[in-house]
Amino acid sequence: MPQIFSPAGDTITRSMLLAAVIAPFLFVALAYALVRSSYVTGQDKVVTQPVPFSHAHHAGQLGIDCRYCHTGVEKAAFVGLPPTETCMTCHSQIWTNASMLAPVRESFVSDKPVSWRRVHVLPDYVYFDHSIHIAKGVGCTTCHGAVDRMPLMLQHAPLTMGWCLDCHRNPSGNLRPQAEVFALNWAPPPDQVKRGHELLAQYGIATDHLTDCSVCHR
């Protein structure tokens, strides 16, 4: 019987059939990797601001408490950004002619807020309340990273649903005493497992429902 396909044609056909089988799985794997990549999540990316505000200088070197600028963190869902008057408390006295602070001075004179750009952005369908996390012993650096070592603010965590659920399934590893919530140098002690479970009871955290859909999607 004469050979219909040449050896090369047979190899090409087999390769194409194999590729057709593998391609869907490869596409799904690549799509999954893309969704979790920093290109999509924004993790570790610096957002350009109208003023290059340094948390490393203000929070780290000068030791300014988070609440001095982010006044709503303990009582509101959104932390909020400081009004220009807060900046001018110091900068009406120091660095008064610094060129990089020109937008701050212009904002103060014109009574128009500085157009700061948000670094940590969640989808509109996600409900997040800063105040409840603070009240339950979750510290600033748990989500925002070591801001006292960031010359320019960046998104420390991926802020994906999986990342949030990891904490909601087992929050004890991230819980601190209230006195340490705003401590930028806090690190889990060797007995964090024991302390974390004690804090779960102290804060009255019901872990049975922390992963309910309605907790974050309302």
C-alpha cells in the first residue's frame, strides 16, 4: 500500500495534535499566572505622585504617628488623606522654598487639595473597613508593609482575594495587642501562635464567618 504522508508530514501532524491538546491547559496556566502577577495586582509598583512624599523620612526618621496624617483610620472605613493644612503645620516653617513642595504651597493658597493618587486600590465590589481591622488588632504594616522604609509609597501586598482569605481563615498570626497596632517595627514574637489565639478571644473574633461572602461583598 503506498504511503500517503511523508515521515515529515506525519511528524508535523502528530505535533499539531499534541499542541491542540496542550494549548488549552497552557492558556489557562498563563492566564492564571498573569492575573496573579504584579502587572495586574500592582504589587511593588510605585505610583507617581504630585509631591514625592517619603514615608521613610516622615514615619521612619521623624517618627510621626500614622494617625497624625491618616486621622480616620480608627473610626472610618476609609483612612483618608491629610488636608494641606496638616502638611503646612510643619512646612510653613521648614523647607518653605523647596521646589518639590510647590504643589503643597499652591494647594494651600488656592484652597484646592493636592491631587494625590491612590496606591492601594480595591475593586468597587469589595467592601473594606480600616476601622474594624484596627479595632481587632491588625496593624498597619500587616497590609501596607514597612512604610517607614519606603522613600516612595508602594503597594506591599497583592491585595488579591486569595491573599485576604489567607488571613481571614487564620487571623491569629497577624493579631497584635492594641498598643502595638501602629508600631512600624512590630514583628510576631516566638509565641505568636499562643498569643494570637488569646487575642482572638480577647477581641471576640468569630472565625466561623470570616470567610462568608457577605463579609467583603455587600
